[in-house]
Amino acid sequence: MGAALTESSTVTCQNNGSVQLKAGQSKLTVNGNKVLVDGDLSGASISACTTVTDPNTAALQCATVSSAIGGVAGKLKVSGKGVLLESIQGLTQGTVGGAPQKWSVQSAGQTKLKTE
């Protein structure tokens, strides 16, 4: 069981940048915050990443989410899209030493709605 993500969840890149969360639906809310569903993190903006872009070291500051892995509810759906869970993670378009940078959930921001 994992907690569902909402617009008040905390998601960051591994360099402390904040992923900007915006729900694509408004039918399901928790504590007044819209729940995120599959696809909501695709291309999401990242602000305040501490990596400094430097072509000499193949470093590129995280600016957007490029992929998501796992963390989508199989049973709880809104308009046919699975709800995102706190276990979701993925990659940004940023790099350090040529290696893709990761993002992950720091806090679901709520404990009322949990699912598989």
C-alpha cells in the first residue's frame, strides 16, 4: 500500500531541485489538494536544482522530468488513469558527469488515501 500523491506532495531531483506538481484532473482530491494521475509528471518543470550547467564536465542542471518508473496504482483510477503513488521515481533531463539524474518522492504530503 502506498500513499497517493497530490499537488501538495514533495518531489525533488537528487540535487534538491523541486518538481512542480500540477494535476491534470480535479475529480479526486485529498485535503483539498488534487490527486496526481499517470502522465501528470511527464515534462514537469524542476526549479532550484543545485547542479550548475558546465559543458566541460558534462553537467546539465535539471529542468524537467524525462521519465517515470513504477508507482502507478493498478486499482484506483481517475478517468481511466492510475493514481500516482509515493513509490514512483524516475529520471530528469539533467546530467552530472554525463550520468542522468534521478528524481523521487520525499513526502506524499498526506496519509488519508492509500492504495496498491
